[in-house]
Amino acid sequence: MSKAKLKKYLQSLPQEHLVQVILDLYDARKEAKEYLEFFMDPDPKIALEKAKKDIYRNYFTPQGKPRAKMSVKTGNDIVNDFIKLDIPSEQVSDLMVYHVEVVLSRLVVRHIVRETAWTSAINVFRKAAEFITAHNLRHLFERRIEKIVEYADYAPSYLRVADRMKDELTELNYYDAE
């Protein structure tokens, strides 16, 4: 169904029925519930803290131990859902950088040596750097990005993770931005 068809249908509904549709949607979908809650009380700081907790829980147990399996896709989904809330770019960048930090922490703590896991971390890093560069926010995140690259030296040396991250920044003209 197209948006135009949906709009036409919703406009034809009496208000009581429309309210019931929204309430049913609220109950039926977690994403709809989060969106409607944010819509009613749009506090980006609270939304950011909730998203950070969700990302952390994706990679670590409540006791702080790294989970046996990690899902970068789930972490990316949390970030993408956060972006859909129409949050200011500073908070989105903060969440993206936090996601990179948590992924790297988990990889280092678990002593992961698989190249695919580290490549996923580099991809998450690239997305964050692209977003920061596109929104001219380098000045706000420069130190955290530097720390991430430094921390990447804990990766197995044959993977050259820090060098690959620096290459990503160079390709994005990150160092030349602003």
C-alpha cells in the first residue's frame, strides 16, 4: 500500500476509529511504541541514553561480561531506529561513536581474532565517520575518533585494523574537513 492510499484511508476514518488504530499499532509493534512515545515526549537525551543501554546489552551481559555471540546487525538496527526518530545529528553521532566503542571493547575483551568480526567493526566505524563528516561535526568527536583508532591497536597486528581505520578517514577527507 502506498502512503497516498494510506493517507486517504486514514482521513476517511472517524476520529474514534483512528485513535483505536493507533492504539492497536502501539500494542502490536515495538518500533511503533517507541516512535509514539518519543513523539509524545520528544527528549533526545532520554532516547540517546536508552539507545546506548540497548547497544551495550547487545554486546555485554548486565554483569558486564561480553556475550558469547555478538550481532553487529542488531547494533546497526538500534542506530537506524534511533535515526528514524528524527534526532539531532549530534546525538546520532554520539550513538554511532558509542556503538564503535562498544564493538571494539567486546572484540578486545573476548580476544577475537576472526577477520570478519574486525571488518564489521571497521564498517561500523566507517558509517560513524561518514555521518560525522557529512554533518560537519568533526570538532565534537575528534578526540573520541582518535581514541578509537588508538584502541584499535589492540586488534591482532596482522589485521592492521588501526591502519584500515586511518585509511577510511583519509578516504572520507576526514582530516581535511572543516
